[in-house]
Amino acid sequence: MSIDLDDVLADPARLLTADRVAVRDRIAAAAEADGVGREVFLQAEAIFGGADVAPAEFASWLHFAAVATGHEEYAEGVAKAEPGMPWRTVWAWWRPANRFTAHPSLNGDYYQVRRRLHEGRVLVEVVDWRGPLRLDAETGRRVTVDDEQALSEADLPRAALDAPALYERALTAPEGWEGAVAFAVEGGRTRHLVQGPHGIAVVETDADVLRDWPRGKGIDSTSSEEPPPGPAPATRRPTGPLTAARVDDAFGERHVLRLAGDDLPAALEHPGSRRHLREIGLPTWWICGMAEYETLPAAAMLPSADGDLPEDGLPEGISTADLIALGTCEYGELHLHRHAGTVHIRSGLEGPTEGTLVELAPDLDVFTRALEAIYRYGNACWHPYPVEEDQDAVARVFLDEMEELAPGLFDPEAPSGILWSWLYAGITEVGVDGY
């Protein structure tokens, strides 16, 4: 089959009538190409699989992928091209394949999803160890709630309780669609809340469209459990400078420390460190598996006194007086170099690093980015899409990013790499349940 790939991918109507095998082959042959249609097609197959489904159902897949990746205009084109989709996506707070972000990240039993009522509107509330995150049930936009006492549980209306379940139809989708909960019915349209390890979505069905849609014995999730035959979506991750908003998003606003100018440690002279503590912030509490780190309160960020650190464990050129107490973790106490801004840990690990002062990061920026990256890769390590292969493969992508960030810092033979390996082992060595 001869097709003009760019034209087909750019036009949802043409893509829905094209031979998917031919499209995959042409995408694979044009490996360096880019574009919205290409990304949406590859994400649709990465999330839902390579099953041969009816064009109307494939349109639902494409529509979901377009919404999840933020390509709203393309999603509108899909909906216009195929009004007979068995379900359409209202909004999707969802991690696409090969995207490594701090949210969404619904891992194991470490989160809860609830429907709450606030000032007359329904919110979808997601709570994990970082605190609550709330989404407007109508739009999926984040909502800030100042008075948590004003929240109440949102009951399901009778019409939603009586609505047909999504799993009653013969559909092919990930396992999360099996447990979709109908929560709103209006004008023959039913909205369902879908949740899975990769995120939350609200999808809508139309009774008129589904009237002739075949019924089945539950959602068929087997397609999403195998990698599709085509190429994987491109790897994407956050770029640009670290910002206060990004730090709040990764660690939870309630777990971030920022210090006003008057509260900065008086002994800290390094300008970059002072700016980071003032404008960007550090996580006050961070956890990954058995590893746990806490930043000290400002009043405890004091210079080390003589005798606090044994001189024989200090690298040449560093004295006890150069170091300010920064934080604690299971593997040693952390210090900040007051002049150079480097982050150090006095290793409590048995072995070659025991009792020595190890440079953990060249500055607070790299230190914070590394902790954030461990959170960002957690979902993919614990719940990889088939196209992401497995935990080991995702771990290699994570370590490649760290090597790009700070060459040599995570080298497994280097003292710093040995210490970091204990901090990130929770995502690379064990499952989400810690085993």
C-alpha cells in the first residue's frame, strides 16, 4: 500500500481509514520524523495495544491518546471524523508511554481516589504520601481548596447507579476500563471515571451510539498487555530550569522548604545555594522504598563544630568548618559546603565508603533534580507499559538521564554512585510493594 504518511497522519479522517500495518511500517521507516499525528498514533497503540479493532473503536483510542498528550485540536478532528466512537475522552490525567513525569503516578496501594463535593461542584481527589491533588470532574483542571473542612463526599446520583456499566460492552482497553464507575448521566450520555496505575480519565458514552454496539463478557485487556508491533513513542521528560512550581509538583507543596532571606543560614556564603533555598526549595521529606531523607529546619542548618566529623574521613581541602548541616537519611548525615555549594554525605554504609565524606551532588540544583527524577521514574519502573519493556529497561533510561545531568555522579564504582544506588534502589531493584 502506497501512502503519503505525513498527509495521512495529519488528517484523522484519513488515518481512520488507512491500513494500520502500513502506517506502522512507514512510521518505522521514517524513524527521525516527528509530528502530532505520529505521536498520537504511537501512543494509542502503546496504551491500548495492536489489536485489530473496528475503526470506530480505534477512533476512541486515538481520541484518548490525543487528549492525554495535550493535542486537543487533533482530538477534535478525531471526534468529527468518527461520531460513532463507542466512548470518547472528556479529559485524561494520564502518563503516556515513555513520558517520565512526577504526576500522574498511581503506584501500588500508596494512593486513594475519591469523589468530593466542593462549593457545588464535584472534584476527583487523589491522595498519596505527597498530599492531596484535586481535579475538577467536569474539566480535569487542577483545583486549589483553601478550606479542606468544606469538602464532603460526593454521592452517586440514582441515574448513575442505574446506568449500564462500561464493561458490559465488547470493548478492548486496559484493565482500568473494567472498573470504570459511572458518576453522571445527562441527556442519554453517561460519564465514567476510569483509573489505573498510569492515571485517571473521564470518558463518556452515548446511549444512541451504543444501542447497536455488541455486548461482551467484560473488557478485553489482553491487547494492552503486549507491545504493539510498531515502534515505541519518543522518550520525553521535563526540560528547562528547575522551578518552584516543578518542585512543589514533584514533592508536594506541603513537603517543600523555602527560606526567606532573613532565615537563610548566616554561615552559608555560596550564592547559588542561597538562591536555591530562597527561590526553588528543597523537599523537607522524601521517601523511596527503604530510603528516607529529611531536610533539617532552618534553625538546625548550622556549621559543623570541631569534632563533629572525624578529620580522617574528610577529603583533602575540606575542613569541618566548611560544612553546614543539611539533612539526614538512613545512610548518613548530609552537609552543604558553605563556600562551594557542594552536597556531601558522611557515609554510614559498610564497605569502601564507610565513615568517609562523599560528594553526593555538585550543587543543590543537581541534588534536587536527582531526587525529583527518582519520583518521576517510579511509575514507569513499577508499572511499565509493554513498549517500555521492564523495570531494568526503564532503570537504564533513568541512569542515562542522570549521567547527562551530572557525568560520573551515578557511576556504580564511584563513592557517589554507591550512595545514590541505595537511594534509588526502591524503584530499580524492588517492586512497588517493596519486594
